[in-house]
Amino acid sequence: MIAQFALMLMLGMSLMWALMPRAQVTAGFFRIQMMIALGLGVLAILTLGSLTPAVESSSVDRWTFAARVAVGVAALAGYVGSVFWMLDRRPGGTVCVFVIMLSTFASLLFSRGDLASMTTPAGQLLLISQLATAAVLGGAVTSMLLGHWYLTAPTMSIEPLKRLSLLFGIAVGIRLVVSIIGWATGGHGLVDGTHWTWFALRWLAGIAGPLVIAVMALRILRYRNTQAATGVLFAGVILTFIGEMSAALLYSELKVPF
């Protein structure tokens, strides 16, 4: 579970870096983001293991090795990217952003242990769910970190933070649709109080809360108050992690992405 969360967070953050207006953000922000990518990559390498015991051991080992290689490439790109952004070499830094995104996506696929599962409706729904989770996690964390960066660069345009807050809201909307599909297909598995508690946390903390947070941040930014928006987004990070952890617990028991 740790490896999956590290990969999804890494993928989501790199997606946000790719979509945000990088030219309006000082290079120092991206240098720090690259170091975060390096740290997440190392964490994923150390925690990636046999994630699908139903598959033969040799096959699992093969896919795990491929996942480690892919995330190793992403971690290396994070280190190289930190150098590029430190020197304000934006073209090279941008290339590293996309290398991290593509390599992490490949690692997330390989970590499933069996790509053939994606040919089934359940496997496809799980992949879409993981991508939606990655976008929500990445949107929450990246927008919050960018908000803190305004303490270092107070004269920076607030348009990047507006864009990230909007992307965060869109990601939560996509997560909502995927969760509705999961509920429709596997809601009958919610049979006891523990499941319903996790389900409530998943929807209230992981979907309803972040949607409200995204709207609040956008409205606050109309008044150019980046500090207040950052505080709201920090609450969004906490709610998002509670919701996604609850969804992970539900999936571990019911095998349905809520």
C-alpha cells in the first residue's frame, strides 16, 4: 500500500507540474518538487514487493523488477531535474517533469503484476480509479506546496495557484464519477458497520470535503489572499489522504474501487 500511494502521489504531482503555467513560477519551486520526487521514488523502490500473490512467483518478481526500474528512472530524473531547475535551465527541467510522469505511470502499471488484468472491466475500473486518485493527491499536495511558496516569492503571479486549485477541483469531480461507478458495481459488499464507516469517510472526507475546499480556495484567490487559500488547501490535503486511505481499506476487503 505504501508503494502504491507513493507512486500515485508522484504521478499526480508530476501531472500537475506538466499542466500548470510553469513560466509564471520561479525555478526554486520546481527544484524542491524534484527533490520530493526523488524521495518518493526511493520510498517506492524500497517498498515495492509482491503485490499480486495470485500470480506465479517468477512472474511477480519479473513485474516487480520492472516496476522498480521504471520508478528508478523517475527518481533519477528527479535528481537531474533538481540540478536543471537550480541552474534555471527550464527546457531540461521540463523534460525531467515529463520523464517522471511517464516513468511513474509505467511503474504503477508494472506494480500490478499482471497487465492482462487490464483487459477486464474490473481491471480497467481499477486503473481509472488509480489515475483519478493520483490526480486528486497530486492536485491537493502540489497546490498546497505552491501556496506556501508565495511566502518565498510574494510577488509571483497568483494565476498558477488558481490553475492548480481548478485542476484539483476537476480531479475531485473525476474521482466522484469513478466512485459512483464503483458504488454501483460493488455497493452490495458493504455489509457491516466497519465498511460503512470507511465508506462515509471516503465520501465525506475524500470527495465532498475536497470539492468544498477547491471552491473555497478559488473564491479566496479572487481577493489575492494566497495565505488564506494555502491554509484551506492544507486542510484539503488532510481530507484527501483520509478519504483515499479509507478507499484503500475498502478495496483491500471488497476488491472494489470506491
